[in-house]
Amino acid sequence: MKFTASSRSAQGSSASRRLRLAGRVPAIVYGGKSAPANIELDHNEIYHALNKEEFHASILDMVLDGKSEQVLVRDVQWHPYRQLVLHVDFQRVDANQALNTRVPVHYLNAEQSPAVKLAGQVITHGPSELDISCLPANLPQFIEVDLSNMVGGARLHLSDITLPIGVKYMPHGADVNPIMAQAAEVKVVEEDTPAAETPAAPAAPEAPAAE
């Protein structure tokens, strides 16, 4: 995937505000053997690109001032309530150096599994993204998890999945083998039946007033 960028010299909040008013997005590219560079992007181009899943998990060709280099999206700042991109961070990619990044997880074929078709259970999914490490050439756009063989009550761990060649899972904390999917009975929530109201006892007649 390719996008264009231009160098920018003006920095600071005022300069960034002027850029955004002109339909541009301030950004930065860092890493590799070159110094970090402040750049700017066309808002419409980068907005539509960022709304594609593969743009976040692919090696990108950035054409900066007519020269192409490979980068990876590292961070995106969005406006809190408007559909506006405020800032983007890119990292240069070295073909010979492993990179750490996140890739989306696609869960497939749950409806074809024995857990669903035969046991009438539901399959809940685990993480929507995985932290991985790999060389740029081995970076997958996503990782597929096939659920078609899950039976009733089964759990599918990361160790049960074959990751793409050259891809290593990078755990955070002690969970080195997270649960990716789990089949379980559908929980039926029963509504409480209101208790029948006990009829109120008739009021005792009042004693006649003394004459």
C-alpha cells in the first residue's frame, strides 16, 4: 500500500492548527538510520487509508518528497468526536531487523463447528489482536483462527493454532498461552415471577363513640 507525504519545517500547535485548516495532517516518521522527520499528509488520503484494516498491519510505501521508503503505522490520534485525523506516527522498516507490532485476528467457521451445529452452544472469541514479532517480509495482514473443529465445551488456546512462518507471539505478562475461543451453553436468563399478592385483611370495624 502506498501513500504520499511532504516534509514540513513549521512545528508547534499553531503550525499544526494551520495545517489541519488547510486539509493537511501533521505526522512524524522515525527509526532506522535516519533522524526523525516531521512530515505532513493529505487528510482525505490518509483518512480513507486508516479506515482499512490492512493499512495498520502492512508494510507501507511512503513516498516522501518523491523518494520511497518503507514504514509501518505506529500511532494515530483522532479528534474526540469528529471524523478527523489529528496526527500519525510512522516507523521506518529495516528488512533485516525484526519488528514488534499488532495484527488483527479473524475468527472463521464458527457456525460450521460441532459445538454450534450439534451441541447448540455459542463460541465466544478471544483477543481481536495479537502482539507479534517477525521480520518485515513475514508480516501477516491478519491471523486466521479456524473454529470449524470445535466441539461442545471446548477451549482453543493459542498453542492450538499454527502461526504463520517466521511469526512469534509476544506475550504481555504471564499469559503466554491465551484462550482464543471457548464453546459454552447459551445462558438463558429467567425472569422472576412476581409473587401473588396476599389480599389485605378487612379493616376491623370502629367501636361506636360513647354518648
